[in-house]
Amino acid sequence: MDRSNGYEGIAPEFLARRGRGRSTGVGVNEVRKWARALPPGAAVIDLGCGPGFPVTEVLVVEGLNVFGVDAAPSFVEAFRRNLPNTPVVCEAVQDSKFFDRTFDGVLAWGLIFLLSAEDQQRLIQRFADILAPDGRLLFTSTAEPQVWSDAMTGLESRSLGAPEYRRLLSEAGFSSTDEYEDVGQNHYFDAKKGSVSISPRRP
């Protein structure tokens, strides 16, 4: 089974098109703003980190203590070239040990909707498990529940939709801090680990 969700197979194309840009592109501003809300030197894990550009690099530039996880061996190899001082492991998020530690922040940009509904549900609970008290989570999906073919791999992607993500976050012990979209129409779920219930909002 391909735990990279098809991305190892298209790694050369991906790296040629999107793997070399530094601190530019869709999502960079949103991730930078999120990173700056964390304490200086906070430990952050980037799940589905790819080759490290552009998103992981933003975390590093902001002075955070960053760890990467990706299931595509070619991406992990490129990550080690691009960010040689940043720890990274080649593991699927469904199986990862997440460095056997807790973190102040968890980032999952462009990842969760690649997984099955069951794996998404389990992963949201794992987010809570690896976050320290008051830790922050940022992930992207679409606000509407839908199924589509990934533009690069052609494999099925699935969003559970904002209401279901809010419910899962609340059950896992998160409080919602914000939802917003970037210029690429990626919908962000920005949540804090805590006991406050998520207030229902329209997508």
C-alpha cells in the first residue's frame, strides 16, 4: 500500500513545480501569522511536510523548533537537502510515532483530506494526544463536505466538511480560535487544545 497517497509516484513533477520556492506561495502568509502567535522557540511538528519549501521553511525562519514527517521518500530526501538542520522522518501519519514527544504546535497543511474518513477521525485525536496543554493546531481542508480527485495524483480526496471537523475537534478537547481562507481558497481550521467547546459557525 502506498502510504504517500500517490505523491511518491509524482515526486519528480512535484519537486520541479513546487519544491524549490522559498517563503513564497499560497499559504505562506497564513502559516507565518500562525507561527508568530506561538511562543519563541516553540516545538512544532509539520505533518506532510513535503520537501520543506515553502511552508516548513517559514516555521524555521520564525525561530521555531521544527520537526517534519512525510511518507514520500523522495520528499524526505529533498527536505534533508533543503533544511539539513531540521529533523525529519519518513513515516505515514497513520503510523508515525511523532518523535515520541509532545509539541506546542501541529501543522497539517494540505494533508488531512488525502486520508480516509476513518483515518482523519483518528488523526484529529492524535493531534490532541501529541499537543501540550494550550497547544495550537492548524490544518486545511474544504469547508464543504465533498469528494474529488487530487489534481496531481488523480487519487480520491475527501473533506468531511467544517461542521464535522468542528465536532471532531470539540470531542478531542479543542476549542476553535478561527477559521479563514487564503487566496487559493484553502480553508483553515485554527484550534487550541483546551476545554472550551467549539461554537457552531457557518462555513
